[in-house]
Amino acid sequence: MSITRSGIHGSLLGGASRYLLLTFMAATALIPGYIMFVGAFKTQADFLNSPYGIPASLSFGGFRSAWTDKFPQWLINSFVITTGSVVVSVFIASLAAWGFAHFPFKGRETVLGVTVSLMVVPPVVLLIPLFQVGVHLGLISTLRLVIIIYVGLMLPFSIYMLTNYFKSIPNSILESASVDGASPLRIFSSIVIPLSGAPLITLGVVNLLWAWNELLLALVFLQSNEKRTLMVGITGFQSRYSLDIPTVMAGMSIATLPLVVAYLFGQRFFIAGLTAGSVKGE
């Protein structure tokens, strides 16, 4: 009886400690966001008097100041680069992963292993050679160069994730379609892609979050002020308005809003997408 009671007591303590840890981690993540969002609706005096409190009256002066200059253009550039790189990377990764998963060829596992190993290569190592190639091609300060680089950096993880999922699709489904006369391309487009909604959306959201927040490569390759992304623009934006805290908070809030929308849209697919491929098909 004492063993049972001690076991229950230990289980309750373990559960309580986990909840406390998760609560602490959630607060650590949410409090800075709360300060940023609430501070965007304050005046400078209100923020200095009460940085953590709710504003007595809403002020949109920070948003009006943030939306001037090149801010709209930076926002458009970020949308173009992020959308282009995510769509292209998911499309190429889907085709490559389908080939790795269901088309045996000599050296397949070696090629896949080399591709996956590229995930550990830090982007900073590639800066000088990529910059030299960009100068040679005359593509410095162009959005298409950054899109190409982002696609290349996204592909190793994207291929790895989708290959694991495609391998889990039951072979009986694919064989039945093949017997009915469907071509490999028809099987891929009509069966595999519709069954892969959760991992594709999860992959798209993960790549979107990375591309939207990426700073180093965009800072190096987009040297023209008109071609900067929002994150690069806000870096100089903070220095320019360092004494106007509500304006900085408003700019950061606008930059964060698309990420919040993307996460809210894709969160219900995350668990299904991240665990896809963990169970082997027939």
C-alpha cells in the first residue's frame, strides 16, 4: 500500500513539475510578445511610465511612423522572397523525395545520405563563394538570387522529411493504381500529393518561418535599400528610431503578424506532419 501511495505521490509531483516547467517556458515566450504588441499602441511617455501595463488609450502614432519610408516595399519584398522560395522548395522536394522513396537506382541511399548531410552546413560558410557567384552573374541586390539561395538551403531538410513520409504510403495503394493503368506521374499527382496534405503544409510553414526571419543572407546579398527584406529593414529601422520605442514596437508587430497567421493556420497539421513517416506502410 505504501509503495502504491509513494508511486502515486511521485507521479503527481512529476506531473506538477512538468506543468510548472511548461508554464514557465510559455510565459518566457509570450511575455516579450505581449510587451511588443501592447507597446505598439502606447505613446513614448506611456511606455516609459508603464512598459508592462495595458495602455490607458490606444495610440496609433507608432504604426503611422513605422509605415512611412520604405517599410511597405520591404514588406512586399519579404512576401515575394518567402512565397517564391517556399513554393519552389516544396515543389522540387516533393519530386525528389518521390524519386528517392519509390524509384530504386544505383547509389540511391548514398545520394540521399549526402543530401541529408548538407543540413549541417552553416549558411555563413557559403557566404563568400555565393557572393562571388552572384557578382559574376550580376545578381547582387536581386530578389531572384536570394530565392535561389533559400531554395538550396531548404531542400535537404525538405527532401529528408518528405522521403520518410512517402516511404510510409502503403504500396498496395500505389500498385492498385499502377494495375489500373496510371502512370507514375499520375500516381504522384492524383494519389501521393492528396495523401500528403499534412506533411506538405507543415513543411511549408516551417520553411516560411525560416525564410521570413532570415537575416544574414538577405543583409549580404540585398545591398540596395529598395530590395531589402523586412527583417533587414527593421535592423536599420531600430537604429533610426531607437529613441521612439512605440514606433520600433509597431514595426516589429507588423513583421510578426504574418508569422502568427501562418502558425495559426498550420498548427493543427503540425503533429500529423512531424510524425508522418514514423509508421511504415505495407
